[in-house]
Amino acid sequence: MPIIKNILRRGTAKYQGLDTIDVFREETASVGADLAVSQFFNITSFPSKIPLGNSFFSLEGSDLLKPDVELKTEILDINNYPIFHYPLKKPSSQRRVDVTMEVYPGVTTGVGKLVILGELNPAKVSVPQEFQGLYNVRFIGQIMIDAEIRNVEPIKFFGVPKLTVKESVRPNIIIPATEEVSTNTISGSGTFFGGEGSGLSFSEDGDTGDGLNGGSGGGSESDDDTNSDDIDDIKGGAGGGATGIGGLS
């Protein structure tokens, strides 16, 4: 049988021409659901139509075959294009072997062939001397390949399948389709009126040492300056005048 190297890659099989080898005994039959008839190889579970993708059949053999002799198999489409297949693992106590077939795009729909070669058990079957120690028995079965039908073949697991579920909690940030940006501008102005109504008196004397902002040495450059006595009344304490002016702006 072809040796599988990596089941995750597309398998390939080479044409062997097993149906052209000279043998002592040969049997032919149509292979399908409950149609496989072989007294030597005991073929079962063969699909009535081989679909695209994976499918399988079972091969058990018989006491008429010589023990410990590896069987040779070949599956061909109507154009003698080889179809990749390989045996699945089995317990050592189990006689039956399940064989997986992999049909890829490019295989032609139509009647194909399943070819199996084995060696007869000389203790059970009389074999001429010239055929002893050789592959001397062959089965050729007609199979139907249909790459257009839906694959409904059952799934076979090597071991007990396991399912692990893990919750992942994370925030989801939803970004709106459009982003609207609005800008609000607040502006205003204040007016300070002097004179008798404001409680402040102005004089036309020279510059004073303190300005209205309460800063030391901040003499005013304007023509109307307050006198030093009025400055103390405006402040009302340290920095009081500045706070009052700031509240108006």
C-alpha cells in the first residue's frame, strides 16, 4: 500500500499496473454496498459510489492467504489515474483493516478498478511450484466513482474525540461610522466704571507706587491714577482688589 507521509498534505500514488501481473488465481466482482464478493480478501463496507474527499472500506483477508505477507493494492479511475489510499491504525488483536481513500479534483467520474494482490497459503491451496513465493492471487473489482455527489460518508476517529471550551472575556469597542466633532466657544467682556457711583475716587496727581492690580512696583502709565489712600481701600486686605477686578472680566 502507498505510505502516507503527511495527512495534512495532498497525497499522491504512483501507477503500479497490478492488474497486468501474471497470477495463478484471479477473481472479479462488482464492488459496492453489499456487493463485494471475494473468498480470498473479504472486502466489506465499500461505498456504492466513491465521492470527492475521504471515504473508506474494510479489508479482512482469509485463511486462504499466506500469513505475514503484505497485500498490494491499487485504486484506479476510468483513465487508470491512481487514487491515493492508505490503511488506518488498528489494534494488534483486530484482524480487519480500514483503508481510507482520498479523491481529489482531477479524478474522472466513471467506472474504476480496485486491484488487490496477495499470496495463497500453500497449506490451504495447492499452488504450482512456479507460483510459490510470489504474489499469485488477485482480486479485480469494478467500482463507481462520482466526484459530483455530496460526501455523506461517516467520519472515523483514531481515538476518542475531545472538545475543550474556554471562555474569553474582553471589551468590545464600537467605533461609529462617522465622527462628529463640535466646538463650543464662550466669550464675554466686562466694563469697569469709575467715578462716585463706583465708590472709587480718581485724582489727576502724579504716579503712585501701587497699581490697581495690587502688584508691588506696578505703577500705572495712564493719565488717571488713584491716590495711595484709595488703594488701601480697594485692596481690603492682601490681594483683595485684584480678586474683585478679576470677577468682572
